[in-house]
Amino acid sequence: CMVRHYKFNVVLKNTTRLCSTKPIVTVNGRYPGPTLVAREDDTILVKVVNHVKYNLSIHCTYIPLHGIRQIRTGWADGPAYITQCPIQPGQNYVYNFTLTGQRGTLWYHAHILWLRATVHGAIVILPKRDVPYPFPKPHKEEIVVLGEWWKSDVEAVINEALKSGLAPNVSDAHTINGHPGPVPGCPSKGYTLPVIPGKAYMLRIINAALNEELFFKIAGHQLTVVEVDATYVKPFKTDTIVIAPGQTTNVLVTTHRGGGKYMVAASTFMDAPVAVDNVTATATLHYSGSLTSAATTLTSTPPKNATSVATNFISSLRSLNSKQYPANVPLKIDHSLLFTVGLGVNPCPTCVNGSRVVASINNVTFVMPKISLLQAHFFNISGVFTSDFPGNPLAPFNYTSTQVTNFATKQGTRLYRLAYNDTVQLVLQDTGMITPENHPLHLHGFNFFEVGRGLGNFNPKEDPKKFNLVDPVERNTIGVPSGGWTAIRFRADNPGVWFMHCHLEVHTTWGLKMAFVVDNGKGPNESLLPPPSDFPKC
Ligand code: C2O
């Protein structure tokens, strides 16, 4: 294995999209950012230098590595005030970590405020040398990063919403590798993916959008799904994939013998009556020999509330579970938890309606600490967090959609404590406090298995009988269905503090987040390593 060095200069760059120009925060001046490429077992050193002094809300930056397990190196995980403090303007920090037992597509993104709208990029982890993919080697691989674009300053959008207590404006367009494609009022060119006839391509698709789950489709071509969140799945064919913010999906596409220009499209999936961005992003799958102009074979994505398309896709996902890549689902459970996820309303005397929208897990709206939780944990600094996160909802209510009388949530920086190697079953139950919504929940530090899912209220007596403990999909981000639940299992074999949050950035901002603290084990390789010397202090 190798040591690979990368340098990420975080800089402002004037960028034009939707026929208007604004400065955006970028890695090395690029949107999306550069791709990190490495092999399983390699060590990566990413030196992040913050050159940005944009305004007070964008004075710090972080580059979390979404989905990298960071075994014993939580210091390189990255979420603001969870594992580290800001890299101040003019300062730098080297994220130093080894890729252990993972191969596939992951990504990195800023993890403070809404900076990840423009600060993100792909991480490609190739299998070890001489280890083939468990599917035929594609002719070529391509990165497809899906995103969202606001014409206005994204930080201003969220700051305005926090002041008013209301929901923020939705984005003005979706993007495919940084480009919306032609939209009404702005006939700009979209991204072009050049291909040759009769070959297999692997697309490494990443949903880097802030707030939108997406459908993704290519006119006239089937997609064979082979991997999600850097774990192999049993291959299956589909027209449309569904991908939530935070998730990655690798698909194989075999090109036709002929030629042509086929539309690639991405649009919102949201089966709740909330405001979303209704603009479809388009790109072109462009066969060699065809004239360079827009796609001529068009397609349309499913309507935004096409729940059945999403459900079919999600229920087709199974771990590969081969001899070489077994699904090690925990069978004996030490902690059986039920977390409700949803929105609430808390008093806010200075807000427009005297109240503000909040979000919570088990009725607790997470309050960000002033120094990082990992620091507080490692150095035994008291008064930063408590270890009493409730294992069950604090307030009973109907989880589906009946209105409740009290929307208010409790506030706290509460963590759930696990001993090293404990096993957890966690049921994530959407609530209909204001409205049911799908929430993509992301857990740092671990992959988990999705053993079950359903609509309505989780039934602790009946539903576990139907759990798939053989080949459930393994991932790091899971969509909790609107008005339904999902059950995940994981083993706490990684000491440290691990954030769990909704990957819809608006919900994270509103407090839909918590963290697990995993104590050291007794064995020689079971404790958190000390922080590196350049670790940013609070
Ligand atoms: Cu991709 Cu905590 O995030």
C-alpha cells in the first residue's frame, strides 16, 4: 500500500451558472472539487489550507470525508464541533487516515453551515492491486456528482431562514457534475459524457445536493446497480435510481451498437407536501461520431411524489454477501433503540411568527457545543456534553400523521454511550408532527445494515419477525421513508465520537442530529489514537 498526498486549497472562485455569476467557496477553484483516488489499505494525507475570508459566517472550513470509517482516527472525520474545531483563515490541517476494509465510491464535503453546497468532491477507493471487481471490468469509469445551485449566496439563504424561523428558499436548479443544463430563461450547455458504442461504463454517482433526494435516469439505457455507499450489492437492472443526499451509487451502463445523444436527467423525489426545487438537471450521454449538440433522445424522470419507484428501487438493494464480501450482520443485540425523527416548533420571540421550526431525534433538538465533542471525550473535559441521550422517544405520539398538541422539543447536547464492540439495533421512525417527510440519516464511523423497513408505526412484536438478517444492504446513509420506519444494525467497533444526522442540510441546521460516544476497548488496537499535532484548537 501507498501513502498518497493531496493538497486542498479552499479558495473563492467567481462562477457562472443560470446566467448569473457569484463568488463561491471551492476546493482548488473547482466545482465540484477534485477527485481523491486511492486503493484499499492506502494512507491518505489531505492538507487542507483555508484561504477564505469571505464573511463572518464563512470564516472556517472543514473537509469531512463522508463514509470513510476512520478506524481509531476520528480526528480526521471532520464534522464541525463534533470531532474538530475550525481551520481558521490562513491555517491548515492535514487529514491523515488509512482506508481500512473499504473500496468503492465515497465523497468529501464541507461540514459547517451550508458550505458543502459548493465544497465537495468524489473519493474513489479502488480495490487492492490484483483484486478484481465482483463484476466484469468496465471499459471506463466516470464520476457523476449531483448537486443543487442557488443564484443567491447560500449562507445568506440559511441565515435569513434562521432569523425568520421559517423554511429556507429552495435551490434554483439541480446540477450534474456542476452544470444544470438548459433551463427556462437560460439556455446554457449541460455536462457531456462522451462514450463509444458497445462498451460498459461504470458511473460513480454521488448525491451532493443539500436538501433533495433525487431520481436519476438516462434515456434509452438500463442501469445495473453494483454498489452503494462503497459496499457491493447483488447486481440488478433498473431504469431509474433513487439517491438521497450523502449516498453514492455505482451503476454499469452498456452503450448501444449505434450512436446518438441521450438525455441524462436528475430531479427531486419528495413524497410530502413541502416546497422543493422543481427544475430537472440534464446532461448528455454523447456517442462518438454524433454532432455536438443537445440530446436528441429525451427522457423524463418520475414525478416528485413517485413513492412506488423509490420503494421498488430500495427494496431491490441486497448486500452481495459473497464468500469474499460477507454481510456480517450482528445477530445478538446489546442495545435496542427507537429514535423518532421529525420536525417541531419552539418559541422564538424575535422570529416572524414568534416561533421557529426545529427538528429533533427523540424530541431532543441537538445544541452544538463550543468545543469539539471528541476533544471533550478524549481529554475528559466536563460540561461539554451529557451521555443521557434517550433510547426511546421522550413524548409518546402518533408517528404517522395525526396532529399532536405540543410541537415543542427539548434542547441538549446529549450523546448515547456505547462500550467497544457493543451491537446496536436502531429503529428510525419518521413522525408526522408537522408533516411526514423522508429523512436520509447518516451515521459517521460505521457502516450499518438495513434489516427492515415499513410504513406507519414500527411494531416491535411483529416487524422484527420479517427482518432480513442474511443479505441486507450495507450502507452509511439511509432514507427513512415518509411516515414510516427503517431498522438498522451495527457493531460499535470504532472508538470515538460519531455524529448521526439527517443529510438534508436544512434539517441538520434545525437540530436533527445526535452523536454516539464509543469508549475504548481493552485490546491493543481498540483505543482512539491521540490527536495529531496540527489539530485545530477551539
Ligand atoms: Cu456527509 Cu456528517 O456527513
